[in-house]
Amino acid sequence: MRLFAVRHGDTEFARELRFAGARDVPLTARGRQQCEAVARALAGAFVAAVYASPLARARDSAAPIAAAHQLDVREEPAFREMAFGEWEGLTRADVALRFPAEFEAWRATPHLVQPPGGERLDAVAARVAAGLTALCEEHDGQTVVVVSHAIVTRLIVLAALGLGPDRLWSVDASPAGITEIEYQDNWVTVHRMNTLIHLDGLDGEAAP
């Protein structure tokens, strides 16, 4: 199976460095432009299915990609973003002020932290892995697109590289970034990671 893992487009939460998690936050106008650019970049691929996290920002990002291949977006809960509980809606600076010990641990050892009311990173990694296994079984020999979130995309890449959730900050996942991974014969190859060249020429500045 060939996988294009795409992070959803720009949101105000992404620009403001806020934890979105399980919240439904909309794409910005730039975010919608970015996803149209992703659709153009992947138009030449023979895509068999387009999957998205159930959250609106991922579903809306997946819509133009699916439309380019005359497909419907298939929602997959395994790829929803990590729930951050009481951190959701807060900026990184807010969390650092209100939960200093937990936030420092999140930066240093993210796999050991569970935000109050949220999920543990290892639990998220387990459900993402289960989702990928199901996709590989259903789409053997095919190409699929998964539109999800920053944490989920990082976990997908880390697993492909043989690394665990403790290495979360070793890879990045920018809004509308494209990662291409091939799964074949018990071997995984990362062909490209978080590429953004398709966004060149869009108006405005890129989100952080």
C-alpha cells in the first residue's frame, strides 16, 4: 500500500499555537486554499480511497482531494486527533503557565504525559497503528490518502521509521504537508516527509 498522509489545512488555532485536540475548529480561508493545492498535487496519483479523521477540519481538508478522484471521504475514528482535555482552547503559553510541570513533561517526555481529561500519547499511537493495519489489509497494492492531524501524522511517520512515541518531536507535521509512505512485504519506506512545495505561491504567510 502507498499512503499519502496529509495534515489538515490552516486553522486559527494552529496560527495561535492553541491546543485543538477533540474540538471542532474550522479551516481558515488559507487552509481551504492549501487543501485545494494538496488536491492538485495528488491529482496524478491513482488513489483508491480517501480517509479522514471525523473532525471537521480534517473532513473539510479531505473533501477537495476526494473530489479530484471522484471519491467520497471515508471517516475513520482511528485517525482523530489526540484529546487534550483541559488544555484544549489554551495556547502553549497558557498551558505552560497553568500546568507548568505537565507542560514541561510534555515537551521532554510526551509519551509519559496524560493531559487532565485527555488521552495518553501511547494510547493514541495504539489506535493509529490499528487503523493503519486495517488500511494495509483492505488496500493491499493500492494508494490511499489519510487526512488527519499533527500528532497523528507524526505518529504515522515515527512508526514507519521504527521509532516510538517518545520521539514525537523528532518529526514535524505542517498544515497541508504531504508525507508519502510505502508499505510492502513487512517493510516500510518513507519516500517524502512533510513536503510543502505545493503551497508555494499561495497568498499570505504559512501557519506555524
